[in-house]
Amino acid sequence: MRLRAVLVGCGNMSRRWLDAALKVGGIEVVGLVDVDLARARALAEERRLSDAATGDDLDAMLAMAKPDVVFDTVVPEARFNVTLTALRHGCHVLSEKPMADTIDHARDLVRAAREAKRLHVIVQNRRYIEGVRRLRSFVESGAIGAVTGVHTDFFLAPHFGGFREEMRNVLLIDMAIHTFDAVRYVINGAPLAVYCHEANPAGSWYAHGASAFAIFEFERGVTYTYRGSWCAQGLRTSWESSWRITGEKGTLTWDGHDAFHAEREGATGVGVLRDGAPLPIPSAPETMRIGGHEGVLRDFVEALETGVAPETVSSENFKSLAMTFAAIESARLKRRVPVPTLASENAPNSNALATAEM
């Protein structure tokens, strides 16, 4: 399959997308759109896309170029209109996260994609990292029994500059959503409710919400706790967080880099605590779908070929966004709140787009 693509939003993130498209192959970038026309032209020149049209009007570009897909890397507040415009022109859409700037907009986009019979997929690239895939594989093996708790720590101090340092709820919306999505993937469970405390610590260079601490209730009695800060200087964690997963029969940890450890307590030992026995953690099989942005893009292209919705289709990714907005609402109200669902809106489940016209 040869796909014609228009990329909208020509900032730094767009370069990752173009790199991934090159690796996947079969994708021709026929247009670049940005509100700053000079930036679109500069990206075209930088990436030697001499045959690609450039413009600052997405509607006009889509009418002229007639692409199959739109790659959306715009800032979150622009995403709703960009996605609706693309769907109106009959394009499939692959969007950066978060999938929308409000929960109502997210519902509207899921509904619009269903009505347009087009694929709408979100780039939750971090669930395609090898370590996250190995966590799920180990959990599914049953080596530590049924999961009872997941606990992640995220402490970094990046100086991005630009729009992130002006955002409200910056950690929850721009970064914690990655970990929330990965947790959903690893334990294959649905979030039910959350209590969250959000703060902007002294010394923060962000305008709002550079740290957050949340307790989520998941189905099957699983508790998930998140601790994070984007202005924690020194002794930083991985971008993937550090993890501890507790099960009925043992515990699994991952430092977010290369160190995995698992152990279960046996029947031997003297005193209060039993002796622990280490558990082997298999390497990633060659067939495991990994690769960050490339992994998401491969699933997107495969879905267009087969008609089977990928795992980050918007109706499924809604659950990760819902965790984020529920945490924000809990922090605002200073109480436990339920995590919103699509079910009450009669929206499709994650497989509904399998029958769409690809």
C-alpha cells in the first residue's frame, strides 16, 4: 500500500514522525502545513521534500493534495479542529497525544471518526517501548500471580521552553498520560476512579502543575499509584518511570532502563519473613511489536491494510485521556472522582473501526 500523507504542525516533534515514516516505508509526504508558513517551508527544505506542497491553511491543502492520511503534530488546543477538518476531507488521522484538549472534545472526535468511517489513531509511542512490552508479557505469564498493585515514580527536571512551560496541568496532560496509558496496557485493565493532588513546587519554571500524586482504582481490585514531578532536580528516573508491580505470588520491578527484577517468596525461612526466590525474566522475542513512533505507525498502516483497529485507536485511547482529566478534576475538587467512560455516550469500543472503510 502506498499512502499519501499531509503533515500538519512542523515543530520539533514532526521530525520524529518523518523519521518513523521513512523507516516504515510506503508513505509519500505530499504536503506540510503550519500556521507559520516559513516553518513549513524550512522543514520541507531540511528534509528534502521538494515535491511536497507547503501551506498555512489545512483545509486548502487537503482540497488540493487529496491525501489518504493526515499526520497531526499540532499543539493540543488546535487538535480538535485539525482532526475534524481531516475527517471532513475523508482522511484517516494519526494524532499526537493527548487526543483532545477536553473530554467532551475527545468524545466528539471518536464519534466523528465513526461517522466518517475513518481510522483515528493516537500516538502513544511509549507503550511500544521494549521494556513496557516485556512488563506485560511477564505479567501475562502468571509468574507473580494476579496483579494487585502497580506503582510508578517519575522524577525529572527538563527545561523545554516553549508552550509546555505555559501549560496548565502540564505534567498530567503532557507526560503522565504516557505512564497512565502504559499501565493500562501492562495490566490490561480499566480505570474506575482516582484521587489526585497536584502542585507546582517552589522553584518550578512551569506555570502550573509540574508535579502530581495520584491513586487510581482499577477493575479487579487493582490499585495504581503515580508519583511524579517535572521540576525534581537530581537523581532522576527514566522517562519511562520506575515501576513496581505486586502480584498475589510475587513482585516485578523495572527501573525504566534495562534492569528488571522479579521475586516470589517461598515456603522456607525462619521468622516473620520467608526467603525470596528470584524469577527469570525472558528477553523480548523477535516478534514483539516495538519501536516507539515507528511501532505506532506500523500498526496504523497495518490497520489500513487489514481493517482491524490498532491498540491506540481513539475509542480505546480515550481511557488514557479519561484518566488524565479525572486526575485533573480530582485535584481541582480535592476529592475522589470516577474516571469518565465512553459507554454512557453509546460510543464504539476499540474494535468498532474494524468494519470501517479503510
